[in-house]
Amino acid sequence: MTISEVSKQCDISPDTLRYYEKEGLLSNVSRTPGGIRNYTQQDCVQIAFIKCMRSAGLSIEILRKYFELFKRGKRTLKARRDLLVTERKALQARLTEMQETLKRLDYKISVYDKAIASKDKELKF
């Protein structure tokens, strides 16, 4: 598949795909004889993984480290797991913080709702 096709299928910009390749997250993307990138289905699976991990907050550096470990095979299973556990803990902390922020926003919105309702009552009488 061309970069344009993969971009549409994976909902990711061609520039981002090139960036991921430059950063070593997408390695060995094959090329046509004319030099055009020719993505495989396995590349698309890897792109989906990268998108998922990026949305979870993993940095390019952490992903690069993960893929370096992955390339070394089964002997790095524990190291890969440990890396993901660490990142999961960081994500959980961010989620907890976001839930607290959401509670504060909900409270503030309810204060405004009450003030608006009170003002509406005053206007009706």
C-alpha cells in the first residue's frame, strides 16, 4: 500500500508516517523500484500499535526503546513487560488526575447552573 492509502486507512498523516519511520518506529518499510514506500499489512498493525501507545502517552523515546527490545527477541520479554507496566502506572496516575479535574469541572458547572436557575427565577417574577 502507498503512504496515501495507509494514511487514509490508519487515519494518520503521511508526515507522521515519515516521522515514525525516521525515528525508527517503523523500520524496514519496503520500497518499490521507483523508491515509493510500499507498506504491508504488518506495517499497518505496527502503526495501530504505535497510535494506541502514543494516545496512552508513551513518548517516541519509550516506543523506540520498546521496539529495540522487541527486535532482540524473546529474551527481552520481561524488559518489554516492565517498560509497559511502568507506562501503565504513569497513565493510571494521569487518569486519576483527570478524574479529579472532571469532578472539579462538574462542581463548577453545577454552581453556574444554580446561579443561572436562580437568576431565571428572579426574571420570571
